[in-house]
Amino acid sequence: MNFFRRFKKHAFKANSDAIFSLSSAYITLEIKLGLKNTGRSAMSIKAVDGMHFSVMREDIQHFLDASKTEFNLSYRTITDSYGYLWVIIEAKHMEDILAGITSIGDTVYEKGFSDKLLAAIFQFSNNNIESNNNNNNMQYLIYNYKRNNFYPFIPTGQKNRDTEQEMKILSALGQEVPFEKDMSFWYPMWDLPL
Amino acid sequence: MIFSFAILTLLYLIFLSVLAYLGIGYIPILLIASAMILAQWYFSDKIVLWSSGAKVVSREQYPELHDLVERIVARNNLSKPRIAVIDTDMPNAFATGRGKKSSVVAVTTGLLNILDTEELEGVVAHELTHIRNRDALVLTLASLFSTVAWYLMQFGFYGGLYGGGGYGYGNDDRDRNGGGIMLIILLVAMLTWAISFLIIRAISRYREFAADRGSAQMTGKPVKLANALMKISGTMRRIPTKDLREVEGLNAFFIVPALSGSTIGNLFSTHPPVEKRVQKLMEMEASMS
């Protein structure tokens, strides 16, 4: 049991390390591809019934309420039609976003729900394209907790994605962050609530 | 490349000395094989076009395709090859021809259907690089050894058959002796053929990477060729469309992905795995931007 917990703790530390690799990689995205971090990101956690989960949910909210001023962030939570709890946070600086996301991850881990963590999503917008539609040129990096790596997701309209631009993100970031090289794991997440 | 050729030459010499040691009249065999290889090379474009069902098309039939090829050719100071089209849904393309004048670039109608203009440019530039690098000649030369070995192998088989069927005739001693020599020839020929077969494939894979690089330099857009490769190979279809939240319950994420493309498979194939080619193209893309 002890060994198992230690193993899990170790695995979880790896999650945070991977996520923090974005703290420099987002600059690379801006330089190489002109993608700007919008300051919006989200975490999705598989919701389960029961008191423990709602306590955890309250803990997350307390934590975010308390750190509103420190990290200069705002947040909201929703539950989607798949039954996932979304914590959507918005902050000016990437560092604050990453701190927020990993802290929520810590809380989830401490409450014993780390296997319910699905993904963390980071939103970017393309500087080069004139923004005429609000959500049309948003590009995302999805961090998969179970695979412990990132992959790109660029939805274009009705359940289509811009694979070519996704490939460019792969080539820009492939060396800098833990990246999902097997494209058969590049699962989309349609209708993101960001 | 040089290493491969060195091994081929060495192999060739060993092969010849074994034959010489056995006192076989290898010169006639070699002459016939060389003549056949020369013929094969000289008529290569006609043979390939005929066997693939490709039809050389005029500017009137495919104006856009002709324009596209001319654009690349003009920008890169190459001579324009003939253009052929194969009527099949299977997306593919190839180049053939022994020199600059007799070269042909062939594409299938399936390829024209699934690729957009820039992706098609990437593929055509890849084939034009094959022509510019004279890859057909390189591979013909390389296959010289395996062809010679192949004919000897056939020869050895027949020899073996006659030797084996010779019970009751003539001197037992001589028969056994002859059979032994035949067996050695057969083994050496088979070994030569097998090894050169593998080396040819190694060279071929190397030429593919070189052609990808050439295409990237010609068009300046390696990502387009990468896209085309993924479309042709069906890798594009491997990018899932199902939502992550739907598949999460399948626990698929814990399974270590199966060894994709085993080493043995790599040894035998003439083309490198698409993933590797795409990866290299994307590295080029990254260094260009």
C-alpha cells in the first residue's frame, strides 16, 4: 500500500512537471507560430456521486476563492453532458494559470480522485488571423493526465479539425514538452466550455 | 549509402571468387544477366508504364496537372518529364525513366482526387527529385547483384534436380560430388541474393528520405508533403474523431501501444514508415519557419 501510494505520488509529480513545461513552451508557440495564450484554461474531472467528491469540489472552490487576488484569476465551474466537472480558470499570466491548474490537481490527488482527472486544456488564439468570429480560430493544447503528455486540438466548425496546423504545433513543441507522438491518441474534445 | 555500396561490392567479389573456385563458367552467366539488366534499364520506362497501366497524357487532357509540373520544373531548373495518369482509386505516384529525356512522372486519379494543389506539388516534387537523383539508375545497378544471384539460384535448382534424379546412371562417386558443389552454389547464391535484397531495400529507403528532402527544398512546404503522405497512407484516418470523454472509460490509455512496425518489417520494406517520413518532414518545417 505504502509502495503503491508512493508510486502514485511519483506519477502525480510527473503530471505537474509535464504541465509546468508549458511555462516556457508557450513562448515558443508565440514565436514560431504566432499563437498567443488567451489566459483561459480548464480542467475536466469525471464527476462521481457522493459526499467525498462534493467536498473536494468545495475545496477547489475555496482554494480558488482564496487565491483570486494572489494569482489574479477568475474561475467558474460547470458540469457537462458527459458528466464531467469543468473548472475553468482565467488569468493574465501563464505562470498563474499553471500554478492554478497544478494546485487543483494536488487537491484532487489528496482527496483520492486522481484517477478521475481527465485533461487540462489551454487555449491559444492565432495572431495572424483577423478575429472575425469569436471562437473560430481558437487552438488548444490538451494535456491528458493518463498519458501524461500534450497534444494539439484545433476544431474547425462542425466536428472537423485542422490537422495541418496541429502537425505544425507538434513540430514546434515536440521537443519542448512531453508530446503525444501517437496520433491515434489525439482525441478531440468537442464543444469545449472555455 | 557508400557503406551499402561497399558491402555490395565486397559481396560481389566474394560471390565471384567462390564461383571461380568452383570452376564454373561464370562469364557467360554474367554476360546474359548484364544484357538483361541493361535491357531492363533501357526499357524501364516502357516496362513500368505498360505494367502499371499508366497512360501518358497531353496538356489538353490534364491542363492543371501540366501547369503544376511546369511550375515546379521552372522554379528548380529541371527538364519537364512526360506526365502519365493511371486510372485507379488507389492514391499513388511514381517516377521512372533512365535519364532526363525519357523520364515519366505518373500519378493515379485517386491521388488527384484526395490531394489539394499544394499537397500534389509536394508529391510531384518528391518524384522529380527521384528523377534528378537518378534513383532508377542507382537501384538498377544495385539490383544487378541480386539479379545475377537470382539467375544462378534458378540454375542451381535445375542443376540440383538433375543431380538428384540421376540415381542408377553413371558413377555414384561423381554424382555425389557434383551434387555437393551444386548445393554450395545454391547456398551461396541464395545468401547473396538475400543479403543484396536487404541492402537494396536499405538503399531504397534512404533514397525516399532524400526525395522527401528534395521535395521540401523545391516547394518550401514540407508540411504539405507530410499531409499528402498521411492522406495516402491513411494515417489521417488514425486521428480519432471520437470525443476524449467518450473513450475515457475504455481504459485504452494504460495499454502500451503495440510495437508499431517491427524491425524485421522495416528491413524488408522499400519505403520507410510514413511516421518517420512525416516526422522528418516536420523537423524540416520547424527549421524553415
